[in-house]
Amino acid sequence: NGEEPLYCLCRQVSYGDMVACDNDECPYEWFHYECVGLTEPPKGTWYCAECLSKIKKQR
């Protein structure tokens, strides 16, 4: 069908610089830098806000 998968909170196709959430269960998986406030690759482990919130609740 030629449809590209949708990523990020904005539910758009992959473009530009993107970062992957380090939670294997992340519903979004990949994020555009500008959508999550990044201007360069994060150092170390990075979780999106949704997964970070879930992780904090589990502790």
C-alpha cells in the first residue's frame, strides 16, 4: 500500500533527526528531535515522557 509507518507524538512519518525511546514497550518508538525538545543526540539512555512517567509510577 506504500504507506510509511507513523512515529512520534505527532504521528508523522520519519524525517530529519530522530531519537529512539529506550523502553522496548514504547508505543511510539521513534521521536523527531523537535517534537521532544532535543537539538542533539541524548547522552546515554533516553525515555520519552510517556514511558518515563510509567517507569516512575512502577518504582
